[in-house]
Amino acid sequence: MKKDDYDRDVYRSLAMITQFGINMIVPILLSSAIGLFLDKKLGTGYLVILMFFVGALAGFRNIYRLSKKIFSDPGKTRREKERQKRRDQNAGEETDRMV
């Protein structure tokens, strides 16, 4: 593996980790802020807790969907798919030469 390929894989991994964090934190913060706003408006004290859990569930759902999308085809990275495609094309060309 070349250094450029290694660096690219590291950056992709860091981007994916960052995306997981953002997909978890944003719904929690937004939902908690809405709960806090509603608590102040309505004079209650429990909506911030309820909305925090709603945000956490939304965050877990986001991470689940993102993970499912990323790992839908395990063991096959884009680079491996491109290599397989080239092998298939080369095999087709060799078959055409034989005929």
C-alpha cells in the first residue's frame, strides 16, 4: 500500500468518525434546546429531559442509518470494486481475443 493510499484511508476514517459525532450531538443539542425553551414558556421542569431522550434516539437512528449505508457491502471498498471491475474487463478482453 502506497503512502498516499494510506493517508487517504486515514482521512476517510477521521471524516467518518467526525460524521458519527456530529450525527449524534446535533439532534441531542437541538432537542434539549427546544425542551429548555418549552420549559421556560410553559413553566414546567421535565420537558428538557424528555426532549434530551428524544434527541438521543434520533441521534442513534442517524448513526444506525449511516452505518448501514457505509457497511452495506462489507469487505468491498470502492478501490476493491474498481479493481474487480478492471479484472472483469481484462478477462472479457482476453476471452474476445481467444474467440
